[in-house]
Amino acid sequence: MHYSTSGDAVACGRNGNNLSSTADTDKVDCKSCQRSLVKAESVPAKKATPSLAELRKQRLASQASQASQVQAATFCFKTNWRVRLGARPDRCRLPRGMAPQAFV
């Protein structure tokens, strides 16, 4: 027994004059017709998986937000050292040795 709402075509796509069909879903025996009924009932309103373009946009947006957070939270020693040297009036570097020496 196949599923058909009209007498012309059945849900599984088979043709023939001697096909028995019904509109009652409980009486359908054809496995292909049953699968097509299940697919028709379970069509989601929105796609279950996002497209590649949507995934790229999400990834780029998350990377941009993470980069802005990381830049605020990351301490850069080189930048800090340059700022400290630029703030000194005589442009002298601090000593690198262990002696208590004020200037080089």
C-alpha cells in the first residue's frame, strides 16, 4: 500500500495502473513512502547546520573579540620598556648589571 493524496502519483515516485494507494498514513506499507512521510513531518524551520559562510563569519567575529580582549589583558615587556625609556628626561638606559648604579 502506497501513500497518495491524489490518485495520480504516489509519494515514493512509482508509476503504474495497478498500484494501491491510500491517504491514511497508518495503512502505508511501502518503506519509501513511509520515509518520505517522515521527512515531510520533520522538516526543520531553520537549517540544522550553518553554512560555511556563516561559520566563517562567526569565527572571524569571535577572533576579533578575543583579539581585543587579549590586547587589553596582555602585558608587552618591549612596549613597556620603550615607554619607560621615552619617559626618562636624559634618554639614558637603566643598567643591566647587579651594581646599584643609577645611570650608564
